[in-house]
Amino acid sequence: MRRFLVSVVVALAAATGSLAAKAETVMKVVMQSDVKAIDPIWSGAYITRGFGYMIYDTLFAMDAKFQVQPQMVDTWSESEDGLTWTFKLRDGLEWHDGTPVTSEDCIASLKRWSVRDAMGQKLAAVLAEYKVVDPKTFQIVLKERFGPLLQAIGKPSVVVPFMMPKKVAETDPFKQIDSTIGSGPFILKRDEWKPGEKMVFVKNPKYKPRAEPISGMAGGKVVNLDRVEWLWIPDADTQVNALVKGEIDAIESLDFDHAPELEKTKGVKVLKSAVVNQYVFRLNWLQPPFDNEKIRQAVTYALSQPEFLEASVGDKRYYRACKAMFTCDSPYATTAGMDGLIEGNVAKAKQLLAEAHYDGTPVVMPQPTDLGVIKQLEPVAKAQLERAGFKVDVQPMDWQSMVARLANKGPVSKGGWNAFGTSWQQIDILDPLMTPYLAATCDKARAGWPCDAEVEKIRDRFIHAKTEAERKAAADEAQTRAMQVVTHIPLGEWYSLSAARDNITFPDPRPPMFVFWGVSKK
């Protein structure tokens, strides 16, 4: 009898343990690319930004109405003269190693961020000092008013001002960090990270979400998943087959060719992004031939948006031509300075090349073959530029290798580059201050390194504008000047697609990024 009871107890224990294991909620997802760079301040890649949102948190966040709301901050105030801003952190904020988040951590994080971000650089230019009031309270003291201060330290995308421990944040901004200790809703399981295969996150049991409902990137980051596995499957067909079979739960970036098939597949749903994206073409000012302004201008005439959109998206439900640098249907949408540009005017492009004495220097363009939503940009650009008389060399590679290459300021012979196509989300490019590629700050600018004092003066006018009419005028001027000197070229707008199993529930409305708080699995 005793042996029987022992057997029953053992059996029950085994069953209980089995049920406990099954109770763990695991979501498996194929993200837009593999993760190689884990420093979201050093890298502008969206996959690295997404990684940052898993493990880090921010002082402020942008809601669904593009309004900045507190996140790690509890209360804040602005002095009457607008020069001193005081911020108090919420109670209970901890790093993953159990140490408390302090004012010194936040100050060090803001200092590092401001070196690499277009808005941060403008803020740093008017900064008098950061001041620690107490372990949970700090101040930003300015030499002159900076109207969009909250918009700067609450910006939701590249470069996101993620908060990091002081000893990590003191790393040179131009060198990658190796630490993955944050205070965010998930913790990276470094022992299970296999580059090129998978990255694993587990729920942070000590994370304290805000009480407000999710809105955009703001609100309570309530985590319903115990474990999130980012799997890397390079082939789009294999991704889709795995989703249909239930081997994975979601695909962050769905190839447009597979959308019609999945829209008819039982047990699967196709999801349209909450905000629009903009394709752009970026030129390297440091190396020939695009160190010549007239040759850069030739590109603005040679390119034409419809071919890029058709080749990259194809389905007219998900794209539209748009010359507005700050996106169409946005507060600062304008066609100023765009007359006759991006319309495939081959004759005008050839005229400019002749005037500039273009010598046939090849335009070397790296192409990300593993990132379906942008991999067609370089082949289309090659065809259009060659029609205008350029020589073009497209060099295929994976996206993460391309990200590393874009940091190279040297000539092509030493691993450099001349131009590339990419895409920005609307939340990155809503105005002249936040648009990363508009910053013409020379060696401090992002890859491409445009250098133009007039662009910077116009961006400053936007900062100091006292009325909406003045801001709108500055936006018109900024776009006009940017297209004259050619910081970058908008190639049209598109909506990205994701796909998921029917048992996956996302917040409604969905945040503008593929994040994992507020997500449930039945």
C-alpha cells in the first residue's frame, strides 16, 4: 500500500511538473533580420532598435497621437524661464542585476545618446549642464530655450534615448557596447543566444509597468509572454511554411509576394503596419562621385518613384508616390523644392553630369539581399542611374554586413560605398529636427555625412519658431535646401506587412513597431 501511495505521489508530481512546463507561454517569431549589433545608440538598424525596446526603457514615450508621455519619469517641471527642467523617476525602477536606476545612470545615458542623434546634437548645443538633485531626481539646465525638449528625449525611434547603467553609458558613443543589462520588460538569455539562429528573451519579473493603457509606444508595458524567441530564417518561403504549419507564431516583415496566399490561409492573419514608411536614397558626400553637388543633383532628376514602389511592394493597396520629405498627410507635408524632381528626367540628369564633368567613376551600392522589403531598391536605382549615364556596381550582401559597411567613411577600395537605398518609419521623419538624414552636421551626421551650414541654420529656425506658421515655413525651407544640396531623396511611401497565427492577439490599435508587451497567446 505504501509503495502504491509513493507511486501515486511521484506520478502526480510528474504530472504537475509537466503541466507547469506547458503553462509557460512561448512566442516564436521571425524578425526582419538577424541581430548582430546590440547597441541601439551605435547602430541605426531597426532590428537593433527593436532589440533595445526588449531590454531597455525610456524616460518618455510617444503615444498613438504622436504626443509625448512619461515612461520611466514620474513627474517633471519646467522653470518659468524655460531653462531648467526637473525630472523625478518612478519608484521601483531596477536594472536587471537588481541595482536601482539612478539619476546618474539617466544623465550618462542622455550624454551618450546626444552624440549620435540628430535631435540630441541640437539639444547638446544649448545645454549648460546636467545636474543630480538626488538619486531619483535630475535636472537639464539650458543656456537658451529648447522648445522640443520632451520630443527629443521622448523620441520613439532612431536614435532612441534608451536608459542604460552609468558604467555602460560611459562607453565611447562611437564604440559598440557589449552589455545587455537594462531595466526593460524583458531580459536577454545570453546563454541561449546563437547568432544567425536565435535570440531568446524572458519576462522580467521585477518590471513595473505604468498603470495607463497602451497607446503607441507609451502606456503600461504589460507582459503576458513568459518567453520570446527571435528566430532567424533567411528564406521567405521557409518563413511562410513555418508559420502555416504552426512552427512559429509570427513574421515581423512579410514579403509582399506571400501576402495574397496568407490572406486566404486558415489559422493565419496578415497585419498592415500602423504607420507609413518612406523609401529613401542616400548618397555618400565624402567620396567621388557624390562629393560633387551637381552630380548629386543629377540623381534627383534621374530617379523616379513608381518603379521603386512597384518593384519593392507591387500591391497598390500598400504604396503611393509622395514627394513630401516629412511624409504625406502629416503636419509638415510639403512639395516645396520638388518641382521636376524624382520624375525620371534623363535628359536633365545627363546635362548635369556633363556640366560636372562626370568621369565615369562607378557608383558602388551595397544591397541587402536578406531584407525583402528593401532589397529591390538598388537594382532599380542601378537601372535608372545607368539610363542617365552613371556607371553602377551593385554589391549583394546580408543586411547586418551592410550596416557595418555603412559606417566606413573610406574610399570604395578600402571597403567604403557611394549610395544605398533604405526605409524610414514615419515616426522617424515627421519634421526637420527629428529626420536623421536631414542633419547636415558633417562627421557627426549619420552614414552619408552631409555637411551644410544652411541646412543646420534652417533646422535651428524650426527649433526656435514661436508659432506653427513659423515652423511650417522652416519645414518648407528645410526640404527645399535638402533637395538642392541632396542630403537624401524620398522614393515614395509604403505600408509594411506582418503575419501571425490567429491565436496571437496584439494591442488595438497596434503600436507602430513590432513590440511584445500587450501581446497574448491563447
